[in-house]
Amino acid sequence: MAVHSFAVTTRVLSGSGAVAEIGPTLAAQGHKGVLVVTDQGIVSAGLLPPVTQSLQDSDVGFAVYDEVEADPEESIVAAVVAAYRSADCDGLLAVGGGSSLDVAKAAGVVISNGGTVADYEGFDAFDRDLPPLYAVPTTVGTGSEVTFAAVITLPSQQFKMSILSTRLAPRVAFLDPTMLTTLPPHVVAHTGMDALTHAVEGMTSPLSTPFTNAFNLHAIRLISENLRAAVANSSDMDAIGNMQAAACIAGVGFAHSRLGIVHAMAHPVGAYHHLPHGLSNALLLPHCLDFNRIGCEPQLAVVAREFDATFPGQSERERALAAIEAIRDLESEIGMPASMGEIGVTDEHFEAIVKDTFRSRNVAINPRRVTEDDILQILYRAL
Ligand SMILES: NC(=O)c1ccc[n+]([C@@H]2O[C@H](COP(=O)([O-])OP(=O)(O)OC[C@H]3O[C@@H](n4cnc5c(N)ncnc54)[C@H](O)[C@@H]3O)[C@@H](O)[C@H]2O)c1
Ligand SMILES: [Fe+2]
């Protein structure tokens, strides 16, 4: 058996009121001025004032960069680096979904190491540590507030590249459910499906361990119990708070277990068709599980328990099938489209998507060995 490392390197402050802890926490770390990295959706939802108020109350200075866009491109990272330098900051505070958090992570790498973001694709491809980084997640998906990844789009290649290193994990994550009540239902649904995909791919990964399972399995339980209610009403504080926890818990799990072909395919599908990341995952997840099942029946049988989708006497195979069925049910109830064709995707880019799928390090750890032809067939089934 191989030796696995497991460490939650981010301190997580969670609960209503966590945002008020930002100022005191950063002041205690000696920060004089940080760059707040966010997007226009966060600004118009009115989510910045509680953050900046907390900084002001603790005499921590700040500048704001609020032009992050979904599926952020390398030019946005360069703009954040420039803003950080011109305001002479000593730390980064990301407020938003995975897009804002990942931009802050990637900018941190470039601030400390120079060059451009494309220089740092892959695992541990940089020398110097990032400036101190803090995260306030406002979606219920990526877990980027605790993960070792940043995903940035290279428009010249229509490619979503990943920077990977344990040193990308933020120092502190502030999980405050009061920051989530402005989430529209479709963003809860998409990002919640991203979190579920992390946890399920994490469970079926050959790199899973009892430690990663503890996190990924509990995330699946929280999502199966809370995602419907959170989509129905993001002001349901129990449901949305549990989804916020689930996304972060799955982040801890999958940062260690890594993922599989759903994410390897979802990145190029999203890059070519400009679909939200969680939606790409949702469209692919059941079809990839149909394909992977014979390579991970015992793990899927365990997943079924978290969906309450078993009854005594079922075989492992039946339980594994029940897990996939439970995921299909959940997706249909929260309004996920039944196929890529339903939202206008065609097979035009399939060849390129297959090629880009194999650029992901997650293909090699998929529970079932996979060929280019297999990926093409899964794409056609999802179409
Ligand atoms: N780093 C990782 O480990 C990791 C893992 C999975 C995905 N990703 C990446 O993260 C990105 C997706 O992040 P995401 O799914 O969190 O979405 P996002 O950050 O792109 O945000 C989606 C939209 O929701 C809005 N929004 C966010 N919070 C809101 C709130 N509380 N109220 C109202 N509106 C709000 C944003 O303004 C934006 O318009 C993708 O680029 C994906 O590839 C990263
Ligand atoms: Fe994801």
C-alpha cells in the first residue's frame, strides 16, 4: 500500500458572523493593506460592505479589484497582479465563487514568481510561496477555499489549465452562510452539483483513503439532504449553511483523493461551450458513472447509503446502480437539463474535447481505464 499524506492546511471559520472575523484575523497577522479580489455579481448582490466594514473596523487597509469574470482568463490574473503591485498590498482576500478564489490563487503565484500564469501549469511548477491568501467563498461548489488547485482559462488554446500545489491553499477560509442568501437557484444548483461531483469522483478515485472517504462521504450525505431545499430557497439558513459546509468538506476530500474523467471532460466541455463548470459536471456525471461503474462498484454501493437509496438484501451491483439512479433523480428535481443537446451543444468540438480531456492528470487515476474512443462515446451519450 502506498503512503498517503493528509492535512487540512486552511483554518476554517464557519457560521453566521464569520465575516466579522476577517478584520481581526488579518490585523492579528499584521496586515497593513490587502487586495480584495471579487466580481461584479458580488458587488451588485451587496456582499462587499460587510467585508470592507470588518477590515475598516480593524484598521486593515484595502484596495478592490472587482472585474473577475466567470471561467477567468489569464488576462484577469495579470490585471490582479498589477493592481496588487500598484496598491503596494501585503496580502490577498478573495471574495466570491471559484472564479474569484482561483484568480487570487493564480495571481499570488505570479506575484511571487514573476512570468505569466501559463508558466505554472501542472503540479508544483513554481518555487516561491504566494503572499498570504484569505478566502470568503460565496457559492456552494468548488471548495477552492481549501483546495490545492486554481483553474484558469487560456483563451488562445480555448483550454482551462490547472495550477496544482498544496501551497495554493488559503491561510484562513471564512464560511458565513449569510453571504449566500443572494444566490439565485440556478447557481445553487450548478455549484451544488460541482460539489457533489467532487465528492463522488473523490470516493471512486483509486487514491481515496479512509481519511478522504470521511470527508467525501459526509459531503454526499449533506448534499443529498440539503441541495433540493437550498435550490428552492437560498435563505433557508440550515440548507444553505449545510451546502456551504458540504462544498468545503468535499474540497478537503478531493484535494487529497483527486478526481476522475468527469472533471477531465468538464473542463474542455466548459471551455468550448462556455457552460458554468457545475453544469458541465452535471451533464456528464451520470454518463461517466455508467461507464466507470464496473471499476468501482463497492465504492458506489457505499455512496448509495448516503442517498438513502438502498434496502436490505440488495447486491453490491444493485446498490451501485441505485446510487447512479439517485444522482439522476436529484439532477432532474433541481432542474438540470437531461442532455447537452437540450442546451444547444453539438458535436462540433468533440474531437478537440477528447484531446484536451487527456491533458488532465485526473484521467490516469480514473477507476476504469479509458481510451479516446471511450471519451467520445460518453460525449455522444451525454449529447
Ligand atoms: N480551485 C478548485 O479547486 C476548483 C474546483 C472546481 C471548480 N473550479 C473553478 O471554479 C470556477 C467556478 O466557480 P463557481 O462555480 O463558484 O462560480 P463563479 O465564481 O464563476 O460564480 C458564478 C456566478 O455566481 C455569482 N455569485 C457568486 N456568489 C454569489 C452570491 N452569494 N450571490 C449572488 N451571486 C453570486 C458570481 O457573481 C458569478 O456571476 C470555474 O472556473 C471552475 O473551473 C475550481
Ligand atoms: Fe469542480
